Amino acid sequence: MNAVLEFFKKPFLRKYTNYIVVALFTVIFAILSLTGGLKMGTQFLLEQIGIAVLLAVSLGMVVGFLGELSLGHAGFMCVGAYVGGKLSSLLVGAMGGNEDSIVALLLALLVGGLVAAVFGIIIGLPALRLRGDYLAIVTLAFGEIVRSVFMNMPERLFGGTTGLETPRFDRKYLFVFAFLLVLACLAVTQNLMRSKHGRAIVSIKDNEIAARATGIDVTKYKLFVFTISSFFAGIAGVLYSYSNVRLQSVNFDYNYSTEILVMVVLGGMGSINGSMIAAALITFLNVKLQTMLTGNLAVLQKLFYAIILILIVIYKNAPGLKGFREKYNLKALFDKLFKKKPVAEDMADGKEGDDAE
Amino acid sequence: MKRILALVLAVLMIAGCCAALSSCSKTTKTIKIGLSGPLTGGAAVYGQAVKNAAQMAVDEINAAGGLNGIPLELKALDDVHDSSKIATNYAELMDWGMQVSLGCVTSAPCLEFLKYAKDDSVFFLTPSASNDGVPNGENSYQMCFADGNQGKVAADYVNSLYTAGNLGKLGIFYKSDDNYSKGIYDQFVANLNSAIDEKVMSFTDANATDFTTQIGALAECDFIFMPIYYEPAAQFMIQGKDTIRDTAVYYGCDGFDGLEGQLGDDMDEIDQAISMLSHFNSKATEGKAKEFIDKYTAKHGTDTLNQFGAAAYDCIYALHKAMTELIAEGKEIDHKTDAADLCEMLKGKFNGGFTYSGATGSNMKWEGGFVNKGAIAYEIKARAAA
Amino acid sequence: MNFLSVLISGLGAGATYAIIAIGYTMVYGIAKMLNFAHGDIIMVGGYAMFVTLALVGHPVAAVAAAILAAVLVCVLMGVSVERFAYKPLRGASPLAVLITAIGVSYLLQSLAQIIFGSASKMLSGLQIAGHVMLGTLRINYVTLVTLAVTVVLMVALTLFIKYSKTGRAMVAVSEDRDAALLMGINTNAIIAITFAIGSALAAIAAYLMLAKGASLANTLGAMPGIKAFTAAVIGGIGSLPGAVLGGILLGVVESLSYSIPALAPFTDAVEFGILIVILLVKPAGLLGKARREKV
């Protein structure tokens, strides 16, 4: 056991731990799914986790690395979902109704992502003029506009209030694609952030004027980050369209955007791994609340969620609780429980190192 | 890292609590009926009504011996009127062992539910998902009127008023981002006599508290068609009671049901006449509707009394009746019956001239999944004496 | 004539947004946080009035008592939310506070459903009926009352901020919190007072919405809250006249958009579109001061 942990602590491998973990998950679940070892609910949950992780990581680029607040991520997702969903339903129709066509899926992903990226550029342009919360409201406004426009497009085009009917990919495989896309997104973001461009982007967040003074093309980088981020949001949207039978534009409202923002903030600003883990856990939590609190208990879902949210944010952020945090945290708890097993501590340490970017 | 671990722990704790709460209701031998509806959020009143009424029917049936001695069991999941939550709910219900279903309370989620239920051949009879695309006559059946049909019937009525010279100026007020309202509106306009000149106003969810503008525009109308639910309708009537002509008529579809409970004593302050075309009237004074109203009100008050609940109550009883008849015909139905087998039996039953009479109509029959029953024109409030 | 009546109903709707926006803009200016739960304070005020109306028998006394109760409950709620959910995070990242505010919003909405049920309620006891006719133009009393209340509140608050000691302390805190602290201003108290004022305004907005005949549900304040936020930004965050201007503009645009049937379904898009256009032309809002950042 110790030897394995030691092996993973090698600097070369530590750099890629998160890839390995995601890849392992993908392979394990894919095998389970193919052999019929996964329940339907788990397959749906994994799809949702994949989509949420993509959204959180891509929003994390804008919020965590670039330091701009965006409240319209669901809007980019909506664009991707509708464009990709329309394309895939046309392709599937043309190919004789095979909803599981991989060609259609890949084409839809590409086109949905690209169109969303174009919208990212369109919204990124004002982002250059606006600062802080003004940008936040513009992105929120953008999301609401997209939602309203798609709903009121002619019914034969985008389905109107009944929603756009899109192909539903075989649930046995869809989450595997989602996880593979998470890996691709991880590769892009992580490599970008570890490159000199990434350092330039972070320097804009830390001090825009200083960054400008050192010759960094702030405009170019901001636009670049917005575009990449909305590309992946669009991809997530296409996956969403494939995981639902019908797209309802009303679901892409600002509440969805704030939900993604919660994942990014809880995961820790500027931490890709944090975003991924928070997205997975929050999705898991919400699904569990949804399926366990049924009937008369359903009203407690949002209450529990809200209380957990508030407590966690205060616990991990409140300056006044610094001493408390240092005394009572899970690492300390682990140390106490497993005093004779320093392994636990090692593990926590090992991951901590990777967390910081 | 600490934070993430904290998050993990919190999630596990909550999951544990939930598991503890939900495991209380574990029973063994029951006929399992699944339902998904908006138990929270903006449409919660409809989901709550369905859940309460369906549970009430289940309790009554169980008290009377269940289905051939086997009790029924209802599991209602919350979908917040959000179709993206349906896959999860459906999987959870199937995991639980759902044998037959009430589908979803609202249309958009129900269309989502339909896809999965059709693949697995799960029979469902929805109380209130009224979209025309829901019923298919294979596994999906409606207890309520379909939207398109309602729009057409309403248009026919308006056309007949026009031909008789009794229409006056026609106004329409609908909710543009709601598929119930939009669906009826589209069919209404499509079937409306083209000689009629109508004034159309609409609203959206984002602006559902202030109708002053729309009321001002409809002030001169004599007949106002409102294919919307009773909550915004009541608000429109209250806000417009001075502005809209005293002699005007408000005309709505089954969504109007619940208006009287919503308006309460304020009904007296509204001079305009109100009528609707529906399968249920929450002020019914006789028959099974009255029985349902009394029982529901005794248990849950009048807050959530509406046609959604009445239809859900009927759904449970209709399913019970169909299954009882099937058993009488020699079919075997018990807690072990597979959903697909049950679907096959129920499909044969519902497509083969099964009739049911309940709170929302008598001698109902099903054709292609659509319910066939008489729409009743209710006059909630007559025109005030001039 | 038709245009005028649309304009007037727009003014009425806008004035309500304006009152909420004033609260938004003050809290933002001083606490530097987007209070996503501000709209839900309106809903709390609505339920406070609902309970009071049920308790007090006499119709006129009930209205007065209801307004008073709503203001008290909202102030109490606003201040305690600030104390327990936001204050511990002072000095932390503004995003953490934003997330907490979202949490508080969920919390208030679900508590309201648990306590008062899912069915919406009509509070006709609060309604202001009647109208005056100017020629053929009909003006509802409630529109006049809303406009008057908005103007009075705006003027009173402007004077308060300009001339009272507390008001000037508020300006100081909003300009530079640390410097204000050094000057001996109790910034915590000032922030609490701001939340109290903002919440009281939310209570009054709740009254005006219900006086217009809105039905009370746990989502009563959610969308108006977002609209008011939009209005505050249109007017320039931090500026009281800006908030009023933004609110009125938004209300009129909304009203005009609804009056054109083909455009009506797109009203949400139109309103938010106006915001984007205005920010593109004036990045700090209509009356906001563009701040040059110094190195």
C-alpha cells in the first residue's frame, strides 16, 4: 500500500494524478456498465456528474483564473444544447433514426461547442469594457436573453414551449463520452494554466494594470479565456441535449448558472481538481436529496441544501473561524482516528499538493 | 483539501439522514405506483394537490382491502417542473419496483417520462399532463383533456357566439412561456373564425405579479379568453376588476378550476362573469365530485383543492378498477407482476372499452390514450344584473 | 392615448422596481456585495403582512398594522441575515458572500413553503382599488401611490445620506471602508443600518406589490429582485437617483413591450437587452460615476 502511494508521489506522476483518477473511474464504470453492473440511476447520475464537471471546470477558468464573475454560463450551455441538439436530431433523422450514432454525436459536439464559443467572443467583447459586477449582470442578462429567444423561436425550428426533441443516446455509453470529454477539457485547461499563457491569465486576475504594464495583451487573453470556457459550456450543453429527450429553454435560467458558480466557489477558486470534486459531490448530493426525500419530505430538499451551502461557505471562508478551522478539520480528525496509520496523512498531503495551481 | 473533505463528509451525513428517513417506509407486499411532480418550486401547488389526492385514494382503497388483498403503495418524487430531473426520478422509481404509474403532473416532464416509460413498457395514466403529445394508446393515457382539444372546443364555442351576434369584442390573455397555455392558445387561434378580430395580450413567468399593462389593453373587451391556470387568472381578475368592463365575460379552460378557492370572498367584488370548460368544478354540489371535495377538504383544506387533485384521485381509482376487472377476468396481478406484463394487460383493458366514472366525469372511455368524456361548461359566476 | 396609458402602467411597475433597486444599490454600495436574497426579503414581508391581516380584525387598522409588521419583520430578518450569514464572511472573498446569499435565498423560499404551503394567497385587504380619469386616460390610485411613495423615499433617503451623521458615515464607508474605520466610524454598525434600511424598503415594496393585487407565493420576490438588480445597474450601482431612473426605465420598457403582441413573448429578452445596450454605451450605468483606477 505504502509503496503504491510512494509511487504516486513521484513528481512526474503527481502532475497527472487527476488524469489517472478520472481515467480509472471512466474505465471502471464503463466496464461495469457494459457488463450490466450499473443501475439505471447510477448511469444517469454519472451523466449528470460528467456534465456538471465540464461546466464547473470551464466556468472555473473565467471565475477562478481570470477573476471575472460570470452569471450566464447556462446561457452558453443553452446555445450549445440547442444548436447541437438540433443538428443531431437532423443527422439522426437523416441516418434513419439511429439515436446512438457516434458520428452525429461528435459532429453535434463540435458544432455546438463552436457556436457557443462564437457567443463567448460576442460576450467577451463587452467584458473588456466592463468590470466586476457589471460584467456579472451582463452575463446574467445574456443568459436570460438566450433562454427567452430560444423559447420564442418558431416551433418547427426549436420546439417552442414544448421543447426541442433531441436524440437520447444509449445511457450505457453516454456517460463514458462525458467522462472522456472531461479528460479532454482537463487536458486543455490544465496545460493552458501551466503554460506561460496561464501565468499571464492569472497575473491579469491579480493585477490587471500591472499585467498590462508588463506587456501582457490583456484584451487578447480575456477574450481567449471566455471563448475556451464557452466552448466547453457548449459541449456540456450538447451532452445535456443527448441526456434529455427534450430541451426546455426554461431550465437554462440564472439559477442554473448560479448552481455552477456554487460548484466553482466551493471547489476553491483557481483549483481545477477542486471544481471537479465539488461538481461531482454537489450533483451527487442533489440527486440523493431528490430521490430520498420523497412525498411529504420533498419540501426539505432545498432547505437541507441551503443549510449545507451556508455552513460550508462560512466554515471555509470566515476569517474569524481561522483558528477553529485549524483545530477542527478533517485532516486533524483523520490524524486523531488513525494515529497509528500515518498513511492517511500522507494521502491528504499528496492530494493537497496537487490541488494548488 | 480540507474543504473538499468537509464537503464529502457533509454529503455523506446528509445522505445518511435521508436514508434513515426514507427507509422507514419499507414494506414488502404492495402494488407499487410511481409519480413525479413539482412538489416544490413555482408549480408546487399542482404537484402537492396530485400527491395529496392520490395518496388519499390509495389510503381509502387500502382501508377497503387494497387490490384483492394486496395494499397499494404510492411513491411521489419531486421534479420541480424541471424535465431534466425526470431521468433520475424514473430510474429511482424503477429501482423501487414501480409496476404502474401516474406519470408526471406537468406536461414537459411527462414528455420526458414518456420516452423512458415507453422503452420499458410501463403503463401510466397521467392526471394532468395535458400536452397533445403525451397519450399514445400504448402505455400512456390521460385523465385530463388534451390541450389542443380544449383550444378547439373553446374556439367552436366562441365562433358560435360570434355567429349568434353575442360575442362583442374578443380579447385573449395567455402565458407565452407555458406550454399548457401556449398549446391551447395556438389551437384556439387556428380554429377561430377568421372574421373575428381579437386583441391578444400575454405574460411570462418573469412578470407574473403585475398585469396592469395587459389589463389596460383589454379594458374594452367584452369576452376575454384566458387559457391559463387559476392563480394568475385570479390575480388578473382582482387587478382588473375596476378596469375591465363590468359586463365582460372571462372564459377559461380546465386551468380555471380552483378560482373560487383562490378568490374566496373577493369573488363578490368581481362584477365580470366567469365561466369555464372543464371536467371538474371544485364547487360541485353533487355526485362523486362533491364526495371528493368533502374528503379532500377535511384532510388538506381548500388551499390545494383543484382539478389536478380530483384527476389524480380518479387515476388511482381508475387503475384500481381496471386491475380489479382484470383479476376478475382471471388475470393474475399481484405485488410480483412485472411492469411490462401489467402494461400489456392494462393496455388491452383501456383500449378495449373500459369505462370509469369518478369525480372528473362519468362513463369515461379512452381512445388512443386520449380520454373521452363530456366537458362540462361551468358558470362560476353569472353576469351581474345590469 | 393608448400609448399614454401604457406609459403610466409602466411608471407604476417601474416605481416598484425602483424601491427595491434603492435597497439593492445601497447594500451594494456599502457592503460591496450582490445580495441575491434581497428579493426574498420582499417575500418575507409579504408573509408578515399575511399573518398580520389574519390576526387584526379591523380593516383599516389591519393595513396599518400589516405594513408596520412587515417593516419590522423585514428589518429584523435583514439584519439577522447580515449578522449570521454575511458578517462572518467580512474580509473573505466577495464570491463567498455571493454564494451564501444564494443559500439564504433558497433557505427563505423553502422555509416559506414549509410554513405557509405551496398555494399562493390573495391579500385583497391590502389592495388599493379605484382610479381617477384624466379625460379618457385612466390612472389607478395604486399607481399614484406607488409613484408618490417612491419619490418621497428617494428624496428622504438622499437627504438622510447627505445631511445626517449616519448618512455621511455611509458615504464614507462606501468610498473606503478601511479609511472610514480609521476615522472612527463603526463600519459594522453602518453596514447593519444599511441592511435595515434596504430591508425596510423591501417591506414597502412588498406592500406596494400586494396593493396592486399580486398574489403572494414564496417566489414573490425572486424575479422582481433580479429586475431590481438590473435596474440598479442600469442607473449606475451606488446611485439612488440612478436606481429610481433605472427602475422606471425598466418598468416602462416592460410595459411597452407587453403592449405589442408580437414582441410580448420576448419581453424578458427586451428588458435584459436594454441593460446590455446601456452598459455598452455607458459602462458605469446612466448616472454612475466611472472610476479611473489608479496605480
